[in-house]
Amino acid sequence: MDYIRDEHGVPKESYEMMKGRIDYDYQKLRDDYREGLGSVPQLYVLMHANTGSFGNNDRVSAINEKWIKELFSMNFNREGYALNDRKSSIYDLTRMQPQAYWYPNHLLMRIKYDINEDIVFNRGDEARYVLWNIAEGAAEFQPEKIILTSLPEKRGQMYLKNSEEFKNINLSVLLTGNKLGSQKIYLRADPQLNRFISVSITNNVLYVSENNGSGAKDLLALNLDRFDGKERLSVAEDKQKAEVRELEAFAKYADSPEMAKQYFAQGKEKESGTAATIEQGEKEYIPNISVHEKGKRLVHIELKDNNLQVSIGGQEAFSGTVTDLAAGSVALESAWGGYGWSQRNLADDVYDGVFESLVIKEIADAGQGKTLYSDKLGGFEAFRHQIKKTWDSVVNWFIVHL
């Protein structure tokens, strides 16, 4: 709870008005619970958590604190961590706030490092799990999907067993982990990663790198927004567009037709103005990546001798040469990409790299090379899996739209 404020954040009510409104809300809550259930539940969860105390404003916080302690025996006041102990204030408890994009091992990883105890992770399809060495983090094998969960603020890593002699290969995979974070494929890697070729997408940037024993070197760093052809804007241009959209929203929800016309005219005037561009020396606007922003990139890698080609969504993104021709293993890696932006001030330091429909094929000197590894289903299993995916999509549509 807070003061009711205008569009500029200025309170629209006095202290006494604010206090009377909040007092009424708690009194109504108390009376409704007593009437409906006979008593007020003893546990309270403050919706607007992580505010410093019991609200963003000190005077509001004091009123909230008074009512919370009067009506309830305990209060979850913060979110972020799962562990409370004897030293925790009974009215300032913390809770973990799982998100819809978390896979099971993401939740388990967070709990493990909050309580500092061993925990059993979900492995999924055991037949595929045993084909890999899990070096760091936790891996779950779902149909046509590998979810590699990182350690907090670190990485998850897994090596394909018996791939030490892989040299010339075609690899395709659909990366569907969130944009904020890193999903990496290693080729021709040694066990210590002193030598490798890698392709990764990290915080929406495609990297192609090589380490021939003398340190990692980036062969490519490509912003995928630029690759997609998205318009480049300066900070000033983005601000102008945001202000125009704000005025359009004011016009749409104005209290009267006259006010709507005024907002609409202001928006048109703002839109017709000029803002400094990148070419004129203005700083480029780089949007923040939200912690829950979904990613989906189809990656195809062809590595033959010293020639390397990488395509994204069927479009060539890199074509060049590498120097190290020695054979080596295939490995996957996921890594935390930073806290990112969250409207709700969520702090999450674990990342789920998601590798779908991974297929690795040998490039033969003559004829078609054999398949070295495949997560793709075939026959009736593929048909049944597609039916389940379609049904889940239908159910999700109704959940979202009804």
C-alpha cells in the first residue's frame, strides 16, 4: 500500500486521508474474514515485498506495520530466499517466489543453495541421461529436450560421452532458454577446455569463439536484434517514441472527449518533433533484457576441417576458418547472465539452458554421414509427443484468454 499518486508520483491525498483509507481496508478485511470464516487467518503475505519495511513510504509503512501486527501472528514480508531461521523476525519472514519459466531443477537448485543441504535433482529420461557426464549444475532430459540448470551465479556443463574423437560434424539444435543468460555448444573440446570451438548465445548476442591452447578468442560477436534487422534507435529517439505512446494511452483512457483530444494533439506534436539520431552522435538505445523474456533460436553448425559455418534460423550468421584441427568432445553449457531487469525487483541467479531437438551428424568424405547423437523422437513416439504438445497449447490458450 502507498499514497494514491498522480502520473508524476505526487501524492493526491493527505496523511490523514491515506491513514483513513488504509485503516478502512484492514478493518474491512478483519470484518469480512470474521463474518465468513469466524476468524482472521494468522498468516499474512505482504504482496508488495522487498520494500525495505512494510511499504515504500515510511509513514505508510508504520500504518501497515501496526495493522499487520495487530491482526496476524506472522508475516512474509520479503521474497527472494526460502530459508528462515530462529534469528528471523516473525513479521519480516522471506519467501521464495517461483516463476512460471522455471523448470523443476531450477526450483530445486535455488532451494539447495538457500538451505545449504544436499538435494536430489530430477533427471528425466534415464536412458539419455547416462549418455552424458554432468560436470556442473543439473540436467533433466524431457522428450526431445535437455534442460541444463546452472549453479547460482555460475554455469552448468555436460559432456557427451565417447565424443572425444568427433571432428567433422553437423550439429543442429533449437535453443529455447530465456534471452537473459548463456547457452553454449562446445565442439572439439578437451576435458579442461584448454582447447575448443564454441558457439553461444549470451544475453541475445551470438558469439563464435576458438581456443587453440593460447586462450579463447572471439571470431564473431553479433547482436541478434541487428541480425534480425530491428531498427536502431538513439536514446533520444526511443524516449520520444515512449512519450508518444504514453500520450496515446492517456488519450485512450481520458475522462472526457475534450481531454482525449488534448492528449491526442500533444502526441501528434511530440511525434512530429525531431530527436537526435545515432548518426548525429547520440548514444544508441540498448533495451534492458527482462529476466523472463523468452528466447527461441534455431542454430545449425557445420564444422569440416578448418571451415566453420553457423546459421541462425536458416540464415548464415558466420562463415570462416579455425586453426585447431584436432578432434575433441561435444559439450553443452548454460550460464547465468546477470540479474537483468524486473519490474517486480526479482533477483534470480540460476539459469536454465534449454537445448531442443539436438542432432549431431558425422560429415563423411563420401556419402551421407551417420548420426552420432539425436534427441528427436521417431515413429509413434513422435506422433504421441506432438499430440501432447498440441493439447498443452490448447489448454494454455484457454488459461491465458478465458
